[in-house]
Amino acid sequence: MRSQTIVSGFFQRGFGPVMLCVAGLAACSSTPPAQAPDSELSDTPPAGAATPPSSVAGDVAADSKKNKFDEEQAKIVLARAANNAHTCIDVVDRSQPHGDASIVVTFSGKGKSTTATIAPPFEGTPIGQCATRAFVNIIIPPFEGPDVDMNYQVNLKPDAKGVKKDSGKAKK
């Protein structure tokens, strides 16, 4: 009842034709109704259609690389682990062996390092055990194929990077 009063009020005030035009325009649309396709969809674009960019179509090089061992990524995580292993010089006194060490890290196809072994004279020493722990359970992208062993050199020498300097001043 109230809606009839509102609509009749618009007509009495002269807004009726405007309301009819707005309603008519809203009912008419320039977009044709959706239609079902006439034929089966195909993988080939229609003639004259632009080809999608490689970012949309998929990068063939990235797809083939996806299941291979990523040596560059492995080198990045090995460098981070070497920085962590360098802190092991703080766990032993100066009488223990120090120097450059060679570590062999084994990566499994699941994308994780499973073992790390250190060469003598660090093998079986506290600093050697600390250093190898820094290289176990580091993560890379998963890959297909056999386990991969990588050799990496680690600095286990006290140097400017690893030496803690005591200035003699008390910290506030």
C-alpha cells in the first residue's frame, strides 16, 4: 500500500516519465545473453588471437627444472650453514684444532640435507661435531633422482669476523 502511494506521488509530481525511462534503460543492456559454445573447446587459439605471455602460458624451462636438483639454491643454503658453523669456534679453546674444514653434505630428494661429515683433523672433535650440526636439516626445493653429495669449505679459524673484542668498558 505504501509503495503505491510513493509511486503515485512521483507521477503526480511529474517524475513518472523519468522513472519509466530509467527502468527501461536498466532493462535494456548492451551485453548479449550468454550462449552455449557450438563446438568443443580446443587448445589452439583462434586465428588472429594473440598468444598469452610466457608467465601465463607456463615457462617450459621452469617446468623442466622443477624436478631437478637446484645446485644454485643448495649453494645459497650451504653458505648460510657455513656462517652458522663459523660460530663453532667459540665452543672450543685455542688448543683445539682450528682452520679451514671440508664438509660433505648429502641432500635427499625430499629437499633436505640428511647427513654431513667433516674431514680430519676435525672429525670427532667438539668443533667438528658443532660444525656438522649446522649442515644437517637444511632445506632446498625437492627433486627427483638419487641423493646428491656436495663438498663445502668452512672457515673454522678465529679471525676478525669471529673474534669477540672486549673494549674494557661496562655496558650500560
